Amino acid sequence: MKNDVKFLWNRFSMREALLLGFCATFIVLTKATLRMKLGISGHSMFFMTFFLLLARGIVPKTGAATLVGLLAGAISIALGLAHKGPIIMLNFVFPALVIDSAGIFLPRFASCFLPCLIIGSMAAATKGVAEGIVLFFTGASIDIILLRALIEGAWAAFFGMLGSLPVPAIIRKLRTNRLIPAPGNGKGRASSAE
């Protein structure tokens, strides 16, 4: 018997929703347990970009990465990991929106090396925008806002690019082993067993 349970306006199946929930949880776990004091801005974007791109590659539907970003942000706030308060949601949602927007125009980018690197670095660079918004609300001068946003965005883009490096290989391996559906196939081994 086929499992017809759907979530969020019949957008995601139960299997897809669970996979996206796991990706969101892994973002929060890596941010909480691997808090590295590198003294370099943007290093947290390594894991966030990796899991957001992986979520979009595993569940190639518009809104998949955004759902993961919203869940991860909500979990971070609920666990008290957000030192900036609710505005921390921008750090999770902006990169996810870039990834989902890119997925509209390039649906299979997560399995292609160069597009994945470019989109991953662009998504991570939005950390500079989020930092600029936070500084704007704290009343910083425009020079400081622009400089800090540029530094944060550049380092975040670098770490986002590093985080996106393994994603195409993982997506291809999952498709080769038929753990996720191939493009245009719609059914994988996991869904055919239902």
C-alpha cells in the first residue's frame, strides 16, 4: 500500500519531510557541537551550506532548502543557541532562499560540480547581508556596516564553497545506489518498496 501522507500543502511526502528534518537537525548539531574558535568570520557557513545543498539535492523540490533553513533557525532559537535573538533566522533563511531560487533555474545543480560551488558560495555570502542588517538595527555607521558585511560575506563565501565541494559526489553516489530517485525518474528503490 502506497504511503499518501503529505506535509505542507501536499508539497512533501513523509519520507522527504523526514530527510529535510534530519538535515535541519544536523545543521543545528554541528553549530552547537563544533563551535570552532578560529578567529575567522564565516566558518559556520561550511556546515550550513553543505546541509542546505544536500537537502536540495536529496529532495529536489522548490522550498526544500527554505524549509530546512526555517527549521534549523527555529531549533536554534528554541535551544537558546541564538546569541543575536530571533534575527538569527536571517542567517538560516537567506542562504536557503538563494539555493531554492537557483534550483528553479537549474533544477539539477546539486549534482554538478561547478554550479554547486558557485551557488554554494553565493548562498553563504548572504551572511554578509544578514550581518549588515543586524548592524543597521544596532545603529552602526554606514562605513562600518559595509566593511563588516564585506568581510563577513567574503569569508562566508569561501567556507560555503568548501562546504559545497563534497555535495555533488554524495548526490551522485546516492543516485547510483538508488537511495534517492534519479532525475526524471520519480521513483527510487526506497519509494518502490512502499
